[in-house]
Amino acid sequence: MVGRAPIWIIFVVGIVGCLWIIPIIGIVATSLQTTDSIARGWWHFGENEFSLQAWYTVWQTYPLAGSLWVSIKITLAATALTMVTAPAAAYVFHYLRFPMRRLWLIIIINAFVLPQQVVIIPLFQLWREVGLLDNMAAVVIPFVGLSYAWAVFLIKSFLEDFPKELIEAARIDGCGPIRTFTQVVLPNLISPIAACGILQFLWCWNTLLLPMLFLRSDISLTVLLARIAGTYDPNLDQQAVAAIVTALIPLAIFLLFQKQFAAGNRVSSGGKE
Amino acid sequence: MASAKPHARESGVPFTPTGTGSPNRPRRGLALPEWTTAFLLLTPVILLFSISVIYPVIETVRISFWEIRGLGRPSFVGLGNYARLFSDPVFLGTLWTTLIFTLGVTIVSVSIGWFIALLCAFAPRQTSIFRLMIFATFGISEAVAGYIWIGIFRPGDAGLLNGILTAIGLGEFAQPWLGGANSALIALIVTASWSAVGLPLLLSFASVQAIPRSILEAAYMDGAKPLTMMWHIMVPLSLPGARVAVFLTLLSSLRAFDIVFVLTAGGPARATETVGFFMYRESMTQFNLGYGAAATIILLIGVLLVSTPAIAQRTRGAK
């Protein structure tokens, strides 16, 4: 930044950084050791025995592959739906005039404060009545509906800096609102839509409450892990593998798309300056 | 703010094309097609949003005035559920737990995140790998974080925390951390802070980086030491980012559920139940739907109180 960075600063940040990943190292080490070694403490690297046993057996012990597939299906469906519908909504709210526009906008963008707990009792009753419990849709619908609160806000913030002249030019050339959206606005919305997609993907994959309540037989990875964690199951090495598998995909997405994730988070939190 | 925004239409358009409507209408397009198109594009959003937000909020409020136990006949009790909540020692305990947990997580994670962000500003490139190591927990779900930390707080030799205490000669402090009421709450705060620190780090770092270089260079020329610069210049100037971080961390820890469920499941003896967890337990495991709904409304009121400034700001900005 300015001048030379004092070495102690790098040192302090380095220590905190290393402290922060110790739990992650712990879980990886646990997954690679025998149960006897884990009971002694995973950090006794000198004496402990390492084995890949847990990584082989876990697929038979827990329905890991099935849950992985459920997580992928739910998350992709919810992410795709948000990425398709939220930009259209943001465009409509930003450029078109229609009755009760401002009221809807205010309700939607302020809904981001709502706790998920508010939706579970009514939706549980509703899904039970219409027979949607244990159906993927029971989770995907609230995932998408709740995402509008921040997704519409995120994309609309981006549209605020979008040149009005382009919209105007399209209108003069005879474009209707829909063609203006698909041919002028949409091609320029790639980066906020990508940010939305990444935030939504991480949230849907990682969240526990809704899938835990609305899914029964085909459960997502996060729910599976929560179930395993609550039992007195001695197979700590296999549990660790399950935790790593649960964390791996979102962590990879997160690390790959850090920039979009950071930008999306700053804007949707209202922290953009 | 784009300066050309409000009058772009008038100044940028020299003439009105004929044949697309009346020549001197004030707004673009015909009124009817425009709002028809608007509703066409909005239908899926309004539909899904209504099912998953508007209906549940109204319905939760309604249910909170009824006593519904399992499949029995519901009976209207007015504010009875609320009266019962505030004479229920368990619920009053969860209010206290929620307060401690929320404040604890916010203070710990924002102060660590902000401090690291300030330090990193002096050497952004050299610290980027360490920043990533801290930031990475942001991509790990609360459920996985809870599971990982169970391993650290495990009783006996297998728990890392007890292992460290024994190794440095403080073995008498080793204990089953998740087994005691106070230590379990502390464990919960530590775990939640570990997983929540990413957002404060991200927002404060963006805010620190936005400080004009000239100000920092001037301070450096005047011989200010890093800590002095941090305290007198960078802390006040990065306050906006930190303030947003405080708000968002307050909001998310107030609503916490996943991490409580996985790490302590509210135990031991309901000592670490937050309001968000109490509501789940009452309505989804005890099937006291009305009672659980009333607790949810209390949580909602708390959330709305915390978010009033943010809601006011968004509402003002909704153009």
C-alpha cells in the first residue's frame, strides 16, 4: 500500500490464517486415519496410522452417493430458476411502469431480513395438504422464492448504472419491452447474473433447515451429515469423509468464483460504495 | 450516481418517431402493453415469492393466535400463546441465550475480520494467501462447521482443545466442552464466529481499500506508525463497511439454526437453545404449532427491530 509493509503485520495475519484452517486440516487428517488413531487424537502424526479405508467403505455405510445426487439436483434446479427469473423481474421493476410497482418492489427487496423459520410452519402444512412433502419441489420453491429478496436487489443495483441511452436507442429502433430486455439488457447482465448464481448455489447447497423438514427419504448431503452428527456412531473416520464430501463442491465453487462471490455479496448486502 | 439519468429521455431523443403512438405522450410506450408485459415477465416471480414469503408470513401470524397441537382441533386463544411464552422459563432462557449468542458472534467475528482487513491493507499482496485461508470458511456450511468443531470440543483425548490443554500443562481445565451449559454456549459462539468471519473481512477489506491513497501517503510522510494510522485514519474511514458487516452478522446470528442444531442440538438440557431453535423444537418435534408460531413472531419482531435502519434505507432507495 504505502511504503514497505512491516514484517510483523504479515506474521500476525499468517498466524491467524493458519489458526483458521486447523479445523479443516483436522477433518482431513481424521478421514485418513484408523479409528484407533483418531481416539488418540488426529494430531499425533508421528504415531498414527494412515489409511484410505474410510474413503472406500463410507459409500456403503451411508447413502452418500444418493444424497450427493439429491443435493446436485435441488441446488441446480433452484439456481437455474433464480438465474432465469430474477433478471427479468429486476428489468421490469427498473424500466417498466405498472400498478403497485413500488409496493411490490419494497416488499421484495426488504424480505431479505426474514428468518427462514417464518416459512416453515405454513409451508409444512401446505406441502402436507398438497402432498408435496418429500418432493424436490417442496424445497426448490422456497429456495427460489426466498432468493428474490436479494437477487432482484442485486441485479437492479447493477441496472442503476446501466446507460439509459441504450434503452432509448432500442425503443426508437422499434424494440418492445421484451426484445429490449432479451437483446439489449440481458447480454450486459452476465456478471450480476453469475454473481446471483454463485450466491444461490452456495446457499442452497449449504442450508439445512428447509431440506431437513421437507425431505424424508431422498435427503440432501447437508441433512445426511446433520443426521450422522447427531447419532452415537463410532465411525469418526467415515463421518469425516461425509463432511468433506459435503463441503467439497461448494468450497470449490467458492474458491473458483471468489471475485463474483465477493462482488455479489457486497452489492446484495447494500455495502457497495 | 449517473448525472444524465433523469433527463436522458428528453435530451437524448431529438424527435418522436411517428406511428408508434401519440406524438406528445409523456412516457414511453403505450400504457396497456407495458404493464401487460410487466406482469407477464413478473408472474413467476410474484407467484413463487407469494407462496414462499407472503403467504407464510401472514399464516404464521394467524397460527400464532391459535392453539394447535398435532392433529387435534385448533382453538382460538388470542394472545394466549404469547402470554404463555413470557411465563415459560425455557423461552425466557432462550431469549437470553439468543442475546448472548448474537452479541458474542457479532463482536468476535466483526472485530477479528475488521482487524485482519486493516492489517492486510498494509500488505495486500503478501497476505493474500492468509486472507484466503480465513475467507475460505465462508464457503463451508454452518452444518459442516458445526460437525468439524464437534471434533475439537470432543471430551477425552480425541478432542483437539483438550489435547492442547494437556500438552501445555493445563490438563486440569480439560473437560467435555459441549456437556456444560456455559462452556457449550461459548463453544457455539466460537464455532459460529469461525464460520462467520468471512463477511466482515470481505466488507471491511473493500472499505479499507477504498480509502484514497493520498490520505494514507500523507500520514506515512508525516511519520505515522502503522498502528497509529490504523486507529486514527483507517478505522474511521472504513466504518461504513464495518457497519454493514455488524448489521449482517447480527441478522444472521439472530436467525441462527443450522449451527445450533448440528453442534449442540440445543443441549445440554436446552441450555443453548436460541429462539430460532426453540421455534423448531416446539412446532416440528412437539407439534405445538401455535406456540412455535408465536415464538417465530417474537423472533421476527427482533429481526425487524435490528433491521429497521436497513429497511428504511432500502425503502427510500426503491425507485
